[in-house]
Amino acid sequence: MPQAISITETAAKQVRTLLASRGKPSVGIRVGVKSGGCSGLSYTIEYADEKGQYDEVIDVAEGENGGGEAFKVLIDPKASLYLIGTTMDFVEEKMKSGFVFKNPNEKGRCGCGESFHV
């Protein structure tokens, strides 16, 4: 099965910044999907203090030119099928910044962009 998610270097840099400023050790981040929002599903990201028994693990290497530490992205097993082929990015715009997901499995998004359906 293909890797559930890939992470752009921009997103990895932001994750490294968040992990470094957290103030306690983390395994990495956990990405999942939960029910909710206008279209039925929304993405979740949280700090991961430990690996769950069934989590899919994606190792993200050190940053470009050795900058930033390696970390893990843990995929909630209930979310794996929704995330296959997804790219996680981080964007900074004039009025907002945040993680965005480019998911080929999405069939539509709500008007505010916070939720999706497959």
C-alpha cells in the first residue's frame, strides 16, 4: 500500500518549529480525520507523545542542509484510507497561515475549507 501522506519541506520546517517550542519531548505529530464540519470530515493534527499500537509511522528526515531534527508523523489507523496520497503543506498568506492538505480522495470541500467529504 502506498504511503498515506507526504510532507512538504515547508510543512516539515513548521512542524520542527512547533515541536522545538513545545517544551517537552515528543515522538512527532499525529494526523487524523474526525467527523464534523459542514462536509462531514475534517483533518486533525496533534502532538504525539507515544506511538499507538496500530499507528502508521512515516519518518521525516532532517531538514534540508541538515537543518532541523528528524521526526515522525503518526497516522491514526482510522484515517489511513482517507489520507492515501495526501500531501501536507504549510501556507502563509496575508490574513492567515496554517497546514493545508491536498488530498486526491476528496470529492468536495465546504465553502470555508475546513471540512471535506470523500
